Amino acid sequence: MLNILQTKVANKTLKIGIFGLGYVGLPLAVAFGKAGLAVTGFDVDEKRVDNLNKGLNHIEDVADDDIKMLVGNGNFRASADFSKLSEVDAVCICVPTPLRKTKEPDMSYIVAAVEQLEKYIHPGMIVILESTTYPGTTDEILQPRLEAKGLKCGKDLFLCFSPERIDPGNKQFGLKNTPKVIGGITPACSQAAEALYGSIVDKVIKVSSTRAAETVKLLENTFRLVNIALVNEIAEMCHVLNMNVWEIIDAAASKPFGYMPFYPGPGIGGHCIPLDPHYLSWKLRSFNFNSRFIELAADVNSRMPEFVVDLVAQELNNASLSIRGSKILILGLSYKANVADMRESPAIDVIEKLHQRGAILSYSDPFIPNATIKDLNLKSIELSAETIASHDLVMVITSHRDVNYDLVLKHAKLILDTRNVYKNVVAGNLRKL
């Protein structure tokens, strides 16, 4: 079975299915399609399926022309008909894994994918889970169900975990030049995944098991969570000590060894860092192990929106104003610079807290023309001398490129810069985090 699969990859006759055509699944589908493999993308969103089959793209990191080309040459099709799984040799599962309000992993999307897959599983198929999850998901949830009809992993079918490492908006590192970690149920499973991913990435890193691969992803994002929390707390300390945290970080970063700079902000966002470490801490609780670093880091980061709102109150108070009734302009809604992704964005929490305290809010974001936050329906405004000057305070939440920050500095009454876009700038109307 392994030799057959490897041969199909080598001669480009392998057919692959991708579950979920979002930020992870669609770039993966495009990469396989451009490598010459026939790709079927599965999604429950029929409108998304129809648009993709018309060559219409919805992901920033995917070129519109690539979708049109692959649809045109037959190397990509989208489908909501899961019976077509019977036609594919390989399946990559790239569905969401959110957290419930209780901070427990929501496995419903993975389970729904496996329920479809187990209907059409057949000998020689390779199944790879890419959705970020807790250690043990692949062998505890996927393996028993896929082997229920008598097929054996490593012999009749191949089962692996390979964590997605997509960084939306990153122009330096993409799917091809970011090493791909894989862990199989058996060595043969890992070999199958190595052959498959080796057709689209420069380097494959094999680890000993699916659990090891699952934990690799959680370590990567827990590392960032903890270090961001540390520097966020340093920012709070510097506020108490009346020091410039940005100056201190830059000076520390001059050390050529033993230090890696992280930067504070109004909170953390995206699907990974705010959520992924909780998969690990949840799993560890079943072993009566308390992951103190994760819990503490999450607590520190979660209080940052309240901290920056308190800074807004201080700045307005210094100008004999209160938050209630003040006009506040937010620059940037997305969770990171230069993307249109609002998932878990700290701007959402900041806006909600300011709204609760009676602020009159507006925003400007070149990537997000409209936004609904709780009961607020907002539209991005154009920055001009008049619109800037009409607000009592301007907050920089996300540091997008192509924003005229000089214009803001010239005309804003007050500015709170949470991203250090005004590095080395000293001005009477400017306050930094």
C-alpha cells in the first residue's frame, strides 16, 4: 500500500481531498494543485463552494489567478458532496477547533469530518489531521473510527497529524519554505505523509508519534503566549515606574545572545495564540497537572484591553474629559497588521469596554470596511484632517501599513499608541503604551 501511494505522488496521479477551505485548507489545496495533483476541496458552505468553482477567491494569502488557473485546468474543484471522498487517495482535515466558553476544546468539527470520512474510507488512503488540537486527538478520536471497518493503520491505511503553520500576511515564510512537521500512528504512516508533503514543501520534519506532532504546535504557540504575557506585564510595570517600555525592549534586543524581543500590545488575537495553549492545559487537567504558566499568561494577556482602556481614561481625564461622551477613533480592527482577519482581535474587547463606558466610537481600517461588534454596526471612515480633529482621542490598535500616521499626529488632539508606530517620536499629544 505504501509503495502504491508513493508512486501515485511521484507520477502525479494521486487525488487529494481537503476538508475545510479556510485560511489553512485553501492555501494547502492550491499548493497541491500547483504541484500537479488533482484536488477536491470539501466545505459545508455551499456559497463558498460555488464561488471557488467560479474562480472567486476569499483568502488574502491565495492569489486570485491561482484559483482561476487551477479551476480552469481541472486540478481543483470545490464540493459540498462528501460522497466524492470515495474518489480520493488522500485527505487533509483542516477544520476549525474553537474553544467552548468553558475553555474546553470543541471537537465537533473534527468529529463531523470523521463521520463523513468513515463512510468512504478505503484501503490505501492516507488521512492527515492538520487542525490544532490536544495531544491524543488523532489516536483517540480518528484512529478507532477509521479502523472500525477492519482496516489497520500502517497496513491498510495511513493516519498522521501535521500541524498547520500558516501565518496570515507573512510575505517571508509561507507553506513551501516553512518546515512541515509530521507524526504518524506508525512509521509507515509517517513515510506516506513525508511522500505527500514532500511534493509541496522544502523540508519535512518527522517526529515519533501523532501526539508528539500535536504537542509541537501547542509548544510553539504556548511559547509565544508566555513571552507576550511577560512583556505585557513589563509594560504595566513600566507604566507604574514612569518608564518607556519600548526603549527598554530595544536596548535589551541589542544583546546578540540569550534574548529574543517580544513586544507588548492591547491584547492578543488570531485563532492560535489565544486558544491553542488551552488545549494543552485542558488535557493536562485530566492528569491532575496544573499548567500554571499557561493559566497565568492567559490571565495577564486577557487584562490588557482593560489596561489600555484605563490609559484612555487617564489621558482624557488629563484633558478634563471623561470616556462617557468622548469621541474616540480606533485605528485598526484586525488582530495583526496588514490582514483582514478579526478573529479574537483585542480591538473587539477594547471597543466593547469603551462602549460600555459611554464612548462614541468610530474606526478606520483599510482592510475591514464594515464591522459588527455586539450591538454596534460600524463602517470604516476615511482619514482626513477634519475627521481626525473631530475626535477627542485616537487609539492605534493595529499598525497597518499605508496609514497616514503623520497626518494623525499633526491633527489629533490626543493619541494613544499601543503598537509603537511613533517610534522615537516625542509630541505633546502622544502617549505610548
